[in-house]
Amino acid sequence: MKFTEYSSTIPKMRSAANVLQLEAKRMYLRYRVKELYANADPGKLWSLLLTHRYKRSSATSGEANADDNGGEDLRLDYGGFRAVAYELMFGTSDDLDDGRRHIRKEHYFQHPFLSPGVFLEFGKMSEDSESDGTISAVPLYAYIAKRMLLFRLRVELELCGSVAPTLHSASPTPVDAPRCTPSLTAPQSNGLTVEDLEGFIADLIPNLRIVRDMPPWMLPYYLCHASRKFFFLCDPRGTGAINIDTLMKSDVFSELLRLYESDLQDATIAFPAGTVVEIPKQRFVDVALVNHSDHNIAPIDDGDEEELIRGIVEGHDNEGNVLSDMYRIRVEGESIGADHAGLVVAVPRACVYWTVHTSDSLSPELLAQDNWFSLPLMHRVYEHFTSLDADGDGVLTEIEFARYSNDSYTPLAVHRVFECYVSGGSGGGGGDGDVDIPPPTMDFKGFLNFVVATEHPHTFAAKRYLWRLLDIDDTRSHITIDALRCFTKEVSTMLVKSGLMTETHHISSTSILSEVVDMINPSWHEHVTTGDLDRCKQHAIVLLVLLNFRSFYAYDCREQSAASTNDAYVGS
């Protein structure tokens, strides 16, 4: 009997029971969440490592000081490791014979990152472990702390997930409802919808460097920006839900964690003097003014509670990375009025927000502008969207979108983006009778999909996205050479029109097509398949040069650029 036939005979009561089982698991996690988090506290782990560290009997005073300060000489023997594990798991380092000794021992040996096997593995990696039977505690702490973090995040994702796996969902499932493919390692885990994932990311924001300082108005745009990359790359088939295993094993999740700090104080940076920041206008009205004796000034309108004004940091109390530390902010005149220029207000760190000019005073390591989830990159993408939106209606028309990336994409490529991925309207305006059908418009979510696809063309999801643009005949299996010729003709025309090449010295569309076909080397000379793209190992380049004429120009001039770079290196 086929599985599909067998599954159709499963009673609906079985499905309902599984749904109840999933909800019972979530209730159990909610009930145990405080205990689980207490056992996954990295601060408590480090304290226990210091308490149970290995103390050499013949250690010199200098070595003892190194251990006390938690230096690299901090070591742990098996007895200390076992005591740390028991303290974290059971709250006691003594193995009391109270009837639960066997249960505790079984949990200890089966623990994923506190079992004796972990100690043995670190012992194999340590060069001097065989001499005294100890291991270095610092790399052990880094390993366990990372696993603790992943454990906590896994629990939070389990609590956020709202879509039951397809095997456990009620039958029949509506066509437009989110569907979650069961995970191989955790088939009972729920899937995450966009709303679930945005809620999870919102809970992480206080622990994300610089992101935690974003102005309140930016939060919904940031959540859309962050969740869009997850769903574009982890849900390429558009099921509307991502299983937890797929999400946590993705490169996108690792990219997000690079901004994460377990300690809130580590995630809160101290703004140095001279940094341009923003503070709530209401806070400026309410707080007492300092270093200003002239009270005969024009009154200040209260304004909107969420309205922000710009100021410059003059100093702060203590280290400046605690939310209660007070900052002295000199308000700029253009933000509050000429009469109040130069006034200094005392504002707690919790009310000091990031602005685009704040980045000028921060190091590149803190800004992490190559990270999709960093606030400066998100702001740059959002600003590009708003700069394209000429009429300010919050969406882009085909004409507005054509200016993306300095008009780098050919008109045919832009038209195909709207034809394939933008819904609404007819694309041509007008209709039967006197009814005018508005042209289709692209929202911020659709804009982000295009950005992710063109920035990560090597991924499977981007290949599907860009392949559809080239598939003019909508065959979904192959693209004819004639269809490719349409795109190469557009590239050749735009190279001349943009001034990158002249009428007398330019590359013909036939030459571009020959170059592309040589790169792909298709198995059949009349069309190209997705298998051909995979075999050529250059689909990321091929797909972009057919849509973006500046990408083709950069590819065509790659040898000249490399030669000039080598000449500059030799000359230096």
C-alpha cells in the first residue's frame, strides 16, 4: 500500500489528537521555561567553572592568580566538570542516594552538551590533557555557552510556532493556508509563519547590537526586512511556513546570531562624545534643562509622543552602556527651534536612539554593514526604496522601480519583474469601457524579495526567482535561445545608451549571446535547462549578466580590471 493511500485511511480523530499533543508540548514548555532558562545561563556556567576549577597543588602564586582571574590557564578535571554539569542540571553537585540517583545519572550521560563524552572530546583536542587529566575551561565555556544559546532559542521558536506539520494538520488543508514540512529530527515541531518569525525577532532585538537602538517608527520595517530574507531563502516554494530545523541550520540564522549578545549590557554600546543621536521630543519637554540659565525663551510644543529630535552627545555617567545611565545631549537648533539651540538635556540611555549620522562615530566592526540584519544596512535598503518612491505613496510603479541600482537593469528585466512577481492591475492601464485599471505596484516586501535575489544569486531560491524572469515562454522547464537573444539585445542597447560603450565600439547582442551560451554549454543547442545551469557552476553570473547590463560590463572588463590591479601592486 502506498503511503498516500495509507494516510488517507487515518481517522480524523488521530489528526486531532496529534494537534492536541503539539499544544500540550507548548504548554509544558511554557510551564518549564523558567527552569530551562535557569539551566542555560552562561553567567552561572562561568561562575561554576571558576568554583570547580582544577587547583594545582604545586602551583606558583603567579599561576594561582591566573586561575583566579579566569585567564587562559583556567583548567578543569573530570570531577570539576561533573560537578558543574550536576549544578546546572540538578542544582546540586552532590550525587545523593535519594531514590533519583539512577535518573540523574541517566540524564547526565545522555545530555547533548554536558555529558562525559564532551569532556573526553575536549581531552582529545587538548595537547597537554594526558599529563594531568585536565582540559582548558575557556574553549569548553565557549562551546557550552553557544549550545546553551541555541537551546534557549530553540525553546523560544517552539513556543512561537503556530503551524502544525502537514502530517498532523487537520484534513483537508485550505490551499492558501501555510503548510509546514515535518522535520526529520523533530517531526512534532510546529512551523513558523511570517507573524511568528517577526514576533521571535522582536523578542531578540534587545540583545542585538545597535539594532536595539532603532527609533520606534522603524520597528515594523525592520521586522519585515529581517523576516523577508528568512522566508525567501528558507521557503523558496512559498509554503508560508518554515520548520524550525530548516531555520536554525540556515546561514541566515547564523548571520543573525553574529549580532546577538547574551548579556543585555554587552548589546548596549556607549555612544562617545560628539555622536549624533535622536531623543524623544516629549523627553526634551519634560526633563529639567541643565547648564542654561535663560528661562525667557519661546515655549516648546509638546508634539507627537513618538516625534524625535536630533542632538549631539556631550557626555554620560558611568560607562554609558547601562540603560539607566544618564546622557547629556545638546539639542541642535534645527530640530527644536532657534530659541532653544544649544540647550543640554539629561536623558537616560534607554531613550537615546540611533540615526544615520550615528554611524560616523562608531567602528566598522560594530556597524557590521555587510550583515543583512544590521541596522545601517537595513536603513540603507529602506532609504533606497523611499528614494525610488517619487510620489511617496509607499509603493513603486514600474517606472519608479526602473531607477533601482542606478538604472542598471534593462527595461525588459524590469517589466518581467512586474509581470511575474507583482500582482494587481493589468500592467498596461485602461480596460473595457470607461473603467481604468491602475497599473501594478510593488510594495516593500516585493522590493526586498528582489534585493535578496540579486544580492544572493548563487542560492537555490534566487535561481528560481531569476529563472522565472528569463522564462518568457513560461515553459518552466527550459529557456529557448531566442528568448535569451531578447535579453542580450536589451543588454547591448543599454550599454550604448548609458555611455559605457559607443556606437562604433560596442558588443553586439550576438556576441553577448555567444558568450553566455559558451558559459552555460547546454546539452542541447536550441535551449537551456536548469540542469545546464547547475552543471556550468556559473549560474550566479549568467543570470545577472542577462538582466543587468552593468554586471555584464563588469564581467566583460574583468581581465582589464585584474591587469590594472596587478600593475598598481607592482608599481607600489
